[in-house]
Amino acid sequence: MPNKDMSSIKDEDTYEALRDKGYSKEKSARIANAQASSDQSPSEKGGKAPPYEDWTKDELYDRAQEVGIDGRSDMTKDELIEALRG
């Protein structure tokens, strides 16, 4: 059901599907809007960042904090990787 907070969401069906999968509101909005834009291709492989397995736990924690993953402080490195790939 649309509300005033979703007025900037360009693909509400995708947004709601991502929220149902447990994605944060911010991440869901970014993905939904990127998929709705003809200027972006979110399904294409991105930059040159190394795979999460090569990151330190601290780096994974910082990234999890950036994207708003709850419970990150209690997660192991493998759990952080799984949550980030969520």
C-alpha cells in the first residue's frame, strides 16, 4: 500500500518484494529505483571490489553498518557475508 514515504519509489512491486525478503528500506528503494531506470543496469556485474571472502571481519562489519543490517555485532564473518549477499 503506497504511502508518502514511498513517493520516490519508482518500482513499488520490486520494493515490496525486497522488503519481504528482509532487505532494509534504503537498500530496497535503491535497488527498485535502479531497476526502474533505463540509465542503470543493477543486474550487471559491478566494479572491481574483491569478493567478500577476501575482506576482513572489520571491513565486512563496516559495510553491514553502511547498508543497515541489524544484528551485525553478533555475527561471525561468514554470517556477515551471507547477510551482505542477502
